[in-house]
Amino acid sequence: MEDIIRPIYQERASHRSTLGILMVEKKINNSAVTDTFDAILLVIAKETERSVFIKHYISNEQKVALYIVDEQKLNEWVLFGSNRKIIDWIFNGKVLFDRNEYVQRLRAQMLDFPEEVRQLKMGLEFAKLIRRYMDGKVFLETNQLLDAYNHVVHALHHLARLAVIEQGLYPEVTVWNQVKQIDAQIYKLYEELVESEEPLEKRLELLFLASEFLIHSRIPSGSAHLLKVLKQKEGTWSIGEIANHPELQVYSVDLVIMLEYLVDRHLLAVKEIPTKGHNVFHRYYAVAKHL
């Protein structure tokens, strides 16, 4: 292994743009973290021609994957959770090179988990949770049980990640191990879904009812970021203004269904603004006055 790794990371460490290099070795009980490779070399660079560059090496049947990632893409992965393995790599990887203690400061920053970052991550998970829950409920009502099952599994996963973030932690690849220690109620729901001997339809009906209660209890944490942004402006917002706001664009396709959920829960008020058409109104949104 050393014969492969040493020349690779030594070469990368000599580049001025390289900020840090970490090595993650395959775990016997969890090879998925390294995509079954024997080792991962993660090179974080200030600037690269491509945001992500990957190379694979092999020597004496030992496989190594090299990832060169620019700082902007790394921050995006960490913030949006779009590459769940990166959290494990950063926290548990062996530091081989650390320019000006960049990796050390990155880890400290992630452990600190600032409130504004937590709020955004909880908002994104909550929006995905609402999407999966609402779509799954429609599938259940139309007796498309396997599709409903798929959606409720994903909904529970987003609920689990939300619970972890609420505790000031980053969701890991093995998120259910985290949730088992943090929120036994969510973990029990997941167990009942996958292990119960009840007919699938019965399981789904019970799970959607229980999930509805747990989702409702997460409204304050899940909606905090969105409502904070909307409170920045007095008066009403058009859907275009909301969707194009720099801090809200990250909600992407889940934004509208989250807005409708908050309208139904009376956290957002709908204002009707007349158009030139007879009895046709623009639909504008405002944070409810009691908030």
C-alpha cells in the first residue's frame, strides 16, 4: 500500500494549490465508505481545472482511488450533504499533508457546526422529507404500495438526518447507527417498516400516521431557515422572488411543496393580488403575523 500511496501524495503535496491530503483505509466491516477500494486519497486544492478529478491505481491487487477536489466543491458537498462519504473521509481520514493547518481548521469548523449552517441543512432535509412524505401518501392512496414503500423509506431517512443535525452533528454514511443513539422513536419506526410481519398496506398506513406526527414536531427546526429569509422583507413575496433568492435557490424542486406545507400549517399566509384578468389573482406569500 505504501508503495502506491507515497509517490502519489508526495507529488500532490508539492503543488502550491494543495491545501490538504487525507487517506481513508477500507474498514473490514464497512467497505462501502471507500467504495470497496483498499484506500482513498483525498486531495483538497484551492483551485483545480475541474472541480472533481478522479484516478484509480492498482498494485499487488491493492486498489487506491485518488480524489482531487477543489475547495468550493468540498464546501458544497459538506453543506448540502450531496456526497455523504465526504463527512467520514474528513473526520476519520489520516492527515498526510496539511498546509497551514487547513485540515485541522476545517475539522474544527465542522465540529463547531455554526447555527446558520445547521438551519440551512435542516431546512433542506425538511423540504426533502415533505416531498417524499407527500408523494408517498399519494401512492398509498392510489394503492401503489411498492412506490409508497420506497418513498416512506426515503422520508424516514431524511427525518433521521434531520434529527442528527438537530443535535449539532453531521449525518454520517451509517446514519441509522447515529439515530439509534439520538432518537429511538424514529429508529423504532424504521424497524417496524422493514421488520414487521404485518401486511405491507397495514405497515404503510401506520407509518404514514406516525410520520405525520414526527414531521409536525420538526416544523420549528425544519422551517426556521426559510422563514428567517422571508422575514428579511416586509410585505409579500411572489413565487419568482422566493425561488430566485440566493439563499433559497438551493431548495430547488422541493421549494414549492414546502411552501404549500407551511401554508397548510398556517405559518405562511397567502395574499391574492389582482391581475388584469377578471377574477384572476396573483398568489403571493408572507410570513404569518403570529410568528
